[in-house]
Amino acid sequence: MLYPLKFHPILKEKIWGGSRLKKLFNKPTASDKIGESWELSGYPGDESVVANGFLAGNQLNELIEVYMDELVGEKVFNRFGLTFPLLFKFIDANDDLSIQVHPDDETALKKHDSLGKTEMWYVVDADKNGELIVGFKNDCSAAEFLTALNEKNLEGLLQRVSVKKGDVIFIHPGLVHAIKKGVVVAEIQENSDLTYRIYDYQRKDENGKERDLHLEAALEVIDFSACKNPLVDYVEKMNEVTTLVSCQYFTTNLLAFNQHFLRNYVQIDSFVVYMCLEGNFIIEYENSQTSVEKGETVLIPASIDEVNLIPGEGTVKLLEVYID
């Protein structure tokens, strides 16, 4: 019988990474340059490995081959086959990330035989002056964009958004964006690693080499219109479901609770993923239990129709994600 699955995080050193994922979520590393923790991934070469129960040691893609719709849901399996469709990360920006953009599915399939990259960020932590870059301040032309880039004034055209813990941003393909120094986010996205890097502050790696840019590809997909409302507008409700983002690729809810919270998934026909942001809790299901700590990510198989979430002391906050 399938059960709630935990996975070993895949920790990635980055030129802009730091140590906050270790401090916030007790990620197992001695490095102070960890930029990303891939929490749940079926991306080729970075497949997550189960950490708990009798399936420990198995890769996510192996489980889909064996359990198919029992694991991911019939609707999801029919749509995506043996590919796990989403990628879940925690990101620690100890320095500014590159300014970048992602292609849509059509462009990605044609040029890279890949999924595109629609994604969202939930701000887990932010310094007092923490910012994100999200789109253009005003409508812009490609010519204006290139002039600003050549004059090293691209950020003058872009919208800098002050953010705090709990802010949410939905990033559609074509939206120019970047995480600035001092911000930690949970990222939920299509199963893709396609990024067109536009500007990287002339940074050099440990070999003294600047990272590649992808300006020609980026120009074909950039949305040059003004980004009017960069932050998702929502009101957090205690002991209720608060929907943050709902799109064709994923639905993400915020669950904040300090009492037993019953969740029934019979109508969803999808796997469900929890990313625990605060507190700890127990998942009670079919006369069994699984405990979850802050910073852990758990996959609830589609074959589990109902769970009772039992909080530890204080309030629990988690992101609940599935495909609707």
C-alpha cells in the first residue's frame, strides 16, 4: 500500500547561494553556497529518491512506472505518462539572481523538446529591504529594452517589488523576473529547467568566466507589456483553505491550522504535495501516521483519498499543491 512519501533533498551550490536553507530548514549541508534545494523532482538526472518507508531508495520515476495512476492519479497519468509534471524547490538568494525569462510550452517543445516553465513563488523569508524584480514598470519596446541593456540600465525599466514573508508571485512564461539578495522562496513550477538568462551583473564564476547569456532566445519570448499587479492578492484564513494560485499546471493552497484539519481528495484525481513552511504536524491516514517537520516536502499518493492533519504545538503553515 502506498503511503505519504518523503524524499532526500537535492542540494545545489550556486554562485549566489547562501546558508539560510540550512538555518531555516535544517538542510543537511556544510556548504554556505547552497542556492537551491530541489525538494521533489522527476527532472532527468535529478530524480528525487524516497527517504522513508519500504520504498526508501527508489527514485520517483521508478515509482511512477510501477504504481502509475495509483501514485499520480488517472487524469494526471493520462496527461503526462511517466513524467512527474511538477518541480518543487526552496531557493536562497544570498546575492542577486540573474535577470531571466522562461519560454512557454510551445516554444520549449519546438526548440528544446521540453516543457515550458510556468512557476510561482511563495516568500518564505525576506530581509527588511528584500525585493523581487517582476516585469516592466511601463509598456516597453524591444528597441528600448536593448538600449537599456547596452547602457547597463536595464533595471531602470524593470519593476522592483518590496516583499515580505507570505507574499506570492505568479510568473507566466515571458515575464522577466529575478530574486534579489536576501529573499528565500518556495518555488512550484512545471518540470523544466529552461531559463533564458538576460543579464547577470558581469559576475564571474570560480574560473573567472562570466555565465552564458541567452539574449536572442529571450527576445523571442519576452512580454514587453507593463506588469500591473505583481503580487497575488489573498487573505490568509486560519483552519480553512486559502487558494493562492490556480492555473492549468497546478493549484496551490495555503493551509494554516492549529487544530485537526481534515482534507478529502476524492474529487481531485491527482497526487498532492505538502511543503511545510512552519511548525510540525502528523498526517493521519488509513489507520497509519506520518510525521512532518518544518522544511520537509511530502507527496501524498492519489490512492489516499482522505487525510487528517494533526498540528504539533502552535500554528502549522504549509503549501498544498495538486493538479486540478
